Amino acid sequence: SAVGMAMLSVFAGAGWSQARPHKSLPILTRVSQVRALAADEAKRKYPIHFRGVITYHAPEYLVTFFQDETAGIFIFQNTNPRIDVGSLVEIDGNTTPGDFAPSIENARVRALGRAALPASAPKALDDLLTGSEDSQWVAARGIVHSVTIENRLPPDMRGGPPQLVLE
């Protein structure tokens, strides 16, 4: 069997909003605080300030994943060309609900240097299919049945540069 490490790229869909966070809400500084929010709470647009590492960045697809020492999270609409996988960054923005887990929108990302990727957590396929590992850096074991190059990315199948897809 093949061993692979991958960022679970289940995309939490939510509308883009330009509204600013409510000033009386506390600033959340750890991803785990955001992931613990119920969808109704995440809608309140808590301000965030994180420091951690970029684990996936495809600006052509508007997809970025970030992880601090507590968890990983999806960053909506980040197109900062000065970051890539392994960039140590600071992020300011606000919370928004997603399909599987709260996410971050209106992100301002500042590159600080380079950082090691986090240790991957081994997960079974059943764990990955629940959505509970959305945006997390994981290791999975399985058998590759096919390999293709595709230029469309779920969930909305927007076009972009070629991507390797394992099935």
C-alpha cells in the first residue's frame, strides 16, 4: 500500500463578506478557539490574530490553509503572492462559519520568514470522510487507484493551473 501525506482539502463554503468584526468581541489568538465556535458564534465575526505556518497555498484557486500549534484552519480568498507552503506568518482577520468548521475571512497575511511544517497526525479514511479533520495537516495510508492531472478544483470547480489528483 502507498503512504501519503496530504492536507485534507474539504472546502468549507461560506459567503465572502466585507463586514468588519464587532469591536466588543475578544481577539482570538489560537486556531483551536475558532474551531470550538458554533456556526452562530463564528458568524459574529470575532477578530483573530494568529501566528503559525502556511500548510497549503494555491492563490490561483483562492485556497490557503494555515496551522498554529493548536490546529489548522481555512483562510478565504487569500492571494498574497509572498507566501507559500512553509511560510511563517501572522494573520489578522475575522471568523466566519463554514460547512465543516469555522474559517477566517478578510485575512491580512504578513510573511515573517520560514517555519517547519507541523507533525502530521495519522488518520483513518473514516475519520477523514466525517469532515471533522477539515483543514488539518494529516497523514493517511491507502492504495492509489488512479493518478490524474486536473485543472478544476472542488467545490465550485473553478479553473486554475494543473493539480495532481490521487484517487
